[in-house]
Amino acid sequence: MKMVSNFRQKEILELARQEGKVTVDGLADLYDVTVQTIRRDLSELADSGRLERVHGGAVVPSGVINIQYEERRRLNETGKKAIAVACAREIPNGASVFMNIGTTTEAVAHELLDHENLLVVTNNLNIANILSANHSCEIILAGGVLRRSDGGIVGGLTMEMVKQFKFDYSVLGCSAIDTDGDILDFDGQEVMVSSTAIKRSRKVLVVADHHKFTRKAPLTICSLADVTMLVTDFDLPGDLAAKCETWGVALAP
């Protein structure tokens, strides 16, 4: 039993490093164990200094977050590059765009550097920094609470600011996509912002590499049925491609 716990804790730590945060409920569902078991795992990881407990879950300690986020950014760089190129191709010059938190949306930002006269609203400090090199791009940084794990800005203030806009496009990353087509995340504050952007956008482009189809997260942003296009780097698992066709969701590249 201790060996099983050690393997699970190792995977929990890796997931926390990739996503910035893990939740008790999400991990209990992922491993099909009780929440008490997960709380014990997180407490042991926190006692050893590898995680920091927060309400409802745990995060990577601030002293090592930057290194871990850099590692996450390098994960599947080739796939993210292909996704970013395909997504940027869908966005014309002169468009208004919302871009949320994530390494794949950051890859898209790099591919927008040659676009002209964009208006980009983002709750991602990294995206704002990337696009600052595009001098014809107007950048509006949504206010709110800074999430140090990934440069994200979240919360009620962010959501209220996003409500003020009507976007031509939203480019959204996520933590996971379920087999039923639900788009999932770990952070409730981030979900609020992304859900608001979806309601305020004419077209919604979801960018997700193939790893997102093997992960789970506890909170629903929306269904793929609610988006315009899914941009990914591999064939979709199961009957998800057929569902997208039924829903009228375009697939790229």
C-alpha cells in the first residue's frame, strides 16, 4: 500500500508542476480513492516541502514555480507550435481577441507577432509580454489577482473587465477535455473568466494538445459543442471527432 501511495504522490507532484494547482476532489476522482486519502497524500507532500497546501488542494511552492512553468512550456513544443500556427491562421488582421492562461495560448501569441492592428485582451502576463514586440497590436491587460504559478490574472475583477468587451475571437486553453466533450479546468476563478469570454465572443477557438485528452480536472468551462473550432495536434480519441461533426465544431489543423 505504501508503494502505491508513493507512485500516486509522484504523479500528483508531476501534475501539480504541469498545471500549477491540484484539487482534492479532482485527484480523488482521477485515482478513484477517497478525499481523505488525497488529503493525506497532499499533507505528506506539503510536509516534505514539495507542495504547498491551499484551500481545496495544493500548489507548487513559489520558490520553484518559475522553473516548473518553464518545464511545462517546453512540454510538447512541436505539437504546440503546430497548434499555434493553425490557430493564428484563423485570426485576420484587425481582429479583437481574448486570450487566456496557458502555455499553448502563449505559443499562439508568438504566431501573432506579424499580424497587424490586433486588439488583444488577456489575463496572461506572459502573453502581454510576448505581444509587446508587435508594435501594431494594442494590448489590454485584464486586472485582478495575480497567480504567480503561471502569470495568470484571475478573479471577479478580471471577469467584470472581460464583460465590457465584445470579441471577434477568444483563444482558450484548458487543463483537460473529457470524452464527452466537456472542457475542464482546476481553478474556479479561471473558469469564470474563460466562461465569460466565451459569452462575449463571436468565435471561440480552443487550443489543446493531445495530452489534454488523457487528463482529468474537476471544473467545467463549457462543452466543445459551445465552441467554433478545436485546434489540436493528434486525432481525437473515441467518438469525439464524430461528436464535433454533429455539433458543427471545426477541427484543425
